[in-house]
Amino acid sequence: MTTSQTFIASPSGPLQGVVKAPGDKSISHRSLIFGGLAEGVTEIDGLLEGEDILATGRAMSSLGATVEKLDQGRWKVIGKGRLQSPQDLIDCGNAGTGVRLLMGAVAGYPITATFDGDVSLRKRPMKRVTGPLAQMGARFDWKADEDRVPVAVNGGELVAIDYTQSVASAQVKSAILLAALNAQGTTRVTEPEKSRDHTERMLTAFGAKVDVQEVGEGWIISLEGGQPLRGTKVSVPGDPSSAAFPLAAALIVPGSEVTVEGVMLNPLRTGLFDTWIEMGADLTISNRRTSGGEEIGDITARYSKLKGVVVPEMRAAAMIDEYPILAATAAFAEGQTVMRGIGEMRVKESDRIALMTAGLKACGVEVEEEPEGFIVTGGPVKGGATVETAHDHRIAMSHLVLGLAAEAPVSVLDPEMIATSFPGFVTLMNGLGAKIGV
Ligand code: S3P
């Protein structure tokens, strides 16, 4: 991707207002994939219309489903209960979740599909997914480098496996479970620590039987092959990972009070909110209710004097996408915030430990980088820097939020990837009183 755009976040006055969280990215991907695999009609409301999700929608339509936008956030998917070979290569853009889940879905059908993505996706490891899928019987033909897209997936007759994950990854678990739908026998995935359970919940909503057995801090998920999926209605809750940005801005800009409505409160996604509360954040949750099989609520954040904490390593999976914005808020806290056991951050849309360390340091923040974590020491945040984002939406948004409370403006390079997960981010933030200029 070529671009010359820069966003600049300037020190802002109090942020005030009530906004709605955009639809959850994880659930949006899954709703299109499940809808396309199922037989019959799936109606989705609240779909996140970010670039990543639109790429998954195009992928499902090239695999034989009918995918149609009815209105803002309202989509209809008609599946045939099977997939067909696409005519062209499937471009998943920036989306790790999209490509990994789609590879699992394709593996169970006698078809061939070639997957590719953007410059960031081409750097991300794929063997964590293709390894177990190959054990089940799928074949992979790497087009450039082993372990990286582009890769052709040759699906077919699969057999069930018993798979134990070394790191808690919902993407790996989900790819295996999607393939397991068409495998002979019962597939078991053991997670020593729990990762987000949206796939398990959606399998149930689409009519499959999933068995979940708690074991210590983790669980074993079992799925018998040969179960058909039936189209259903999906209501996508607000994304806690996106809600985190306006809430973070309220915590660090003096005098602010911001409410984000309709945020999903699945405990496997809310580790950041627990951590902020431990840091002394004035965060309240009201109007708890259930929507689309998930608990949701309205979260209000007020400006708070934060203090540093040691984030429990066991919490990593429940906030893995939130460490960049946590690090940005930790820059304004008193003392050190210690974030460890998060080596996975290095293989996200970018090496997020390296990029947050570099960006925060450029803004005058003290950061100690470790192989599997980093430590941020709070203090005056000078800003006045231009930050590299390596096409990573969360690195871009985290530094823009930081810039709102820094002493001098922060410029962010290549910010257009924000549209992958949070289209309308700048408009929403500026509507609350932020000063983000293009
Ligand atoms: C996701 C799982 C997480 C997360 C990603 C979305 C999902 O990745 O970082 O943004 O929807 O399953 P891993 O499963 O690789 O940890």
C-alpha cells in the first residue's frame, strides 16, 4: 500500500459525550463465515463494516455464498451448506482472523482456494493454523515463503484430531473447529488458558452441539464432525477493543467524561477494563443486558489519576489486542506498569512491542523493552513526535489518543489502516472534543 497521509492529534480540552461502540470485529468475521457455511438465511445486524470484515464478506461470496448489504450494519447471507472453489485468489487484506478462520472453513471441502493479504498479513505466521489442519488431512502449497501467505489450501476428507494449544489462540482454535465440522470423528482442542469463545457460542447458535469441559484455568472443546449448520439471526455487540480508545482518551484528558454504549462484556475480552480499574480508573458499567447471546453494557470513563500496576500474565489472552492502548494510558500513570508474558504481541498486525516502545520513547516516555513484554514508566508525556505504525490500526489509534493528552501534538504515519477495525474513528473522537486533524 502506498500512502502519504498523516493524522495529527493535538492536546485537547475535556472530552464529553455518549457514543456507540462499533460492531465487534471477531463476531463480525464469524457471522459472515458461519452464515456462508450454513444452509439457509442468516440475518446480521450491527455488522462492523471495516475493511477486514468486507474482505471476509467478499471471500465468502467467492466461495459460493450470497452476501448482501441491506442497510447500514444490516446484512443477509445465504449459504448452501457447502463451499465451492473460488475463481480467483482470495485477498484477506490486513485480516489475520479472516484468513486463518477461512483456511479452517475451506479445509473440510474438496476444493482449492489460494489466500493472500497485504504487506502486514504476508509477514504473519500461518503454520500455527496449517499445522493442525494438515494433521487433519488438508494440504498446503506455499506460493512464496513457507509459513506465510500467499498459500493454496487443498481441502478434502478430514479426520478428527486431539490438539493441545501451546498459546491460547482463538484464531487457531476456531480454524480447527471450523474444519472439524466436516471431519470424521470428534475433534478435541485443549486450551491450557481460555481464549475468546465466540466460535463456540456461534456454533451453538447455528445449531451444532459443542461440548466444553473446564480443566484448571483452561478447557477442552469437543466437536463431532458431520453436523450441519442452519442459518440464524446474529446481533453483533459493540467491540470492547474499539471502545477502549474513546474510554482511554477520557481517562487521560483532564475533566473528561465519556460513555460508550453497547459494549460486549464477555469476560474473555474485558481484561483491559479490569486492569484500568486496578490502576485506579473511574470506570462504571451500567445498563447491563443481553444481546445476541453476549452480555453488553454501557461503560463510562472519567478522567482519573492512574497508578502503575503489574498486569497478571494469566490475563494476556483476555486483553491481547489492548496492550498498545494500555501502554498509552500507562504513560500518564504514576510509577511503572509491567506488561509481561505477551510475546504474541510481536506477531500481530505488526510487532506491537517494538512499535509501542519506539513510539512512546519518541514521545518522551520511559519504556523498557523485553523479549516478551515491556515496562512503561509514567511521567510527563512530551509528544511532539512523528510515529511509525507499520500499517497497524491499533498502533495508530493508541498514539492518536496519547497525543490528545501530551504536551505537544503527535503525528501518526499511515493511519488509513484504522478503517480495518474502526471506520469513523476520527469523526467519533472529534465529536467528543478531540482534536485530530488529517
Ligand atoms: C481474534 C483472536 C486474537 C486477536 C485477534 C482476533 C479472533 O488473535 O488478537 O485480533 O477473532 O479470534 P489470536 O487468536 O491469534 O490470539
